[in-house]
Amino acid sequence: MTTYKIALLAGDGIGPEVCAEAVKVLRATEHDFALSFTDFNVGAAEYLRSGDPLPEAVFAQLPNYDAILLGAMGLPDVRWPNGIEMTPQLDLRERLDLYCGLRPVRTYHPADSPLKNGAVDFLLIRESTEGLFVNRKQQTPPGARQVEDTLRITRTGAERIIHAAFRAAAKRRSHVTLVDKANVLPSMAFFRAIFDEIAAQYPAIETSRVYVDATALYMVQSPARFDVLVTENMFGDILSDLAAAIVGGMGMAPSADIGDRYAVFQPSHGSAPDIAGKGVANPVATILSAAMMLDWFDAEPTRTAASKIRRAVEAVFADPLRRTSDMGGRMSTSEMGDAIVKQLK
């Protein structure tokens, strides 16, 4: 029986609470495989303790694990001297070259969507190492009168994320939408030209090209038009939150950042320190991220377990009374985890 080693980075705020429920659900799927978890301290709280939110001694160990399960990192009041928050999760993406950001967007009950037709199911793929994030660590000189950020698109980066989108579409409904701003930005025109080159290699997959502002409109008006969307880092960051809003909120938004060798799985939401320790956080995004991790292991038993988790979530949400407070319900964090485990059994 295969044992998968998982590095658990619960992090800050509600991170430990939602991770505990994900581990509980994962334990309930262990039949033809086993999971081994090792906890590591990473995040704003670790910075306050040791002066480093991602200690080198921790990072050096992470490549030895089969996957990383992450809760949430950062606290609004803990910032670098230049004013930006601690974001070790971004450091992980860049240092492990986790270029493929997967954001599955799906309603588990149509009533949880604010849209008239609440049936939503698409995959947003975000390039996670380039784009407008490349200069995020630059220092602003004291008294600066101007600050510039660079939007970087490389051929290598564009090619690999676009290929990933086409491969994903081949497993879904065979349609890829390029999201860009090619009518204004030269970097986006370059991105589109590479997309067109690669699209010709996948004649069985339909394509469309939509500007990012129009994409935001269509996500609300007609989300069914989308299957797989591929876009730049910042555009993907913004659209991910909009997408979460149409399926029930950030508590229903799982994600993965995947590279050629390593992968991190985490909810799309932040650390939410205002509700930390109250037992009311929605753990479903983390649980669904854990299911993505099982899919990524790409073995028949783990893929089966991932499907069972998603069916269990759907079964729980079939009852409109079974929701955490962010979705208008009264269930606690642990009660939601227990309900999903019960469905699994």
C-alpha cells in the first residue's frame, strides 16, 4: 500500500482550524492508500517568533514531501517594513516553480449562488510565477515620487501555462478561453500570439479570446459559456475572487499551485483573523483543496477518494440548513467536517 507524505503548513488565523477538518476528512478516505502528515510552522506568527515567515530550515525539507497542504498565511497587522503583508505562500510558488494555479469554480447547490441560474462549473487557470507579481519585492526609496510595477510575460512561462490549459480542457468540455487585455497592453498581445500558436496544436479543442473586463461581466451574466479559462497572474488573482462569489463565497473556493515536480494545495481565502478561534470558519474550500491533492497523486485509489469527497460535500449541501455562518447557516467548523466524514462513511 502506498503512503503519501504530506507537509502540513496550517499557518495563521483560521488556517489551523480548517486544516484540521481537511485532515479529518482525508483520514476517512484511507483505505487502499495511507497518508503521513508532518506539521511545519510557517507564516506571520512564525515571523513574530523567529523573524522569518518561511524559515530556510523548513523550506529545505519541503521538497522531500509528496505534496504540501496549506491553510492560510499572513496577518493584516504583520507587515514588512515597506508596508506589504507577509506572503510566504507566494515565495513557495516562485521558489518551487509552481506556475500552474488551478481554481475550480463549482456550485455544490444552485441556491448558494447569487445568480439566477446557479449552476456554475468552470476551471480558472492562473499563471502563478510571472505577470504583474514579478516585482512584488522591490523596495520603494524614501520620498519616492513614482513607483512602477512590471507585467512580465515570457515565452516559456506563457507556453507552459497555455499547454496546461489545453490539457485540462481535454479532460473536461474541450473549450479554452484566453483572458487578456491584448487591445491595450503589448505584453498581453504577446500572450495572445503564443496562445494562437499553441491552439493550432489542439484542433479538437474550441477556443475563444475575451478581454479581462468582459470576462468579469460574463462570469456574472453567463458563466456557462466558460469551461477552462487561462490568464495572467494578477488577472487570475482578481477573477478568482469574483468566481468564488458566484458559487457561495471564499469558503467554497479551493485551489492548487502545481509545478512539474511539486504542488501546494490550499483554500483561496485568507487567514480571517477576525473569526479565528471562534469555530465558525468554513472548512469546505480546504477540504476540496485536499481532494485536488488526491487527484494530483494520480493513482486510482486516490482519484476515487477525491471523487468521494466531492460527492460527500454535494450530499451535505443538498440540505439547505447545513451551512456555516458565511453561507447563512449555523454549523461550526468541526460540525461541517463531521458531516462530510459521515457522508463518506
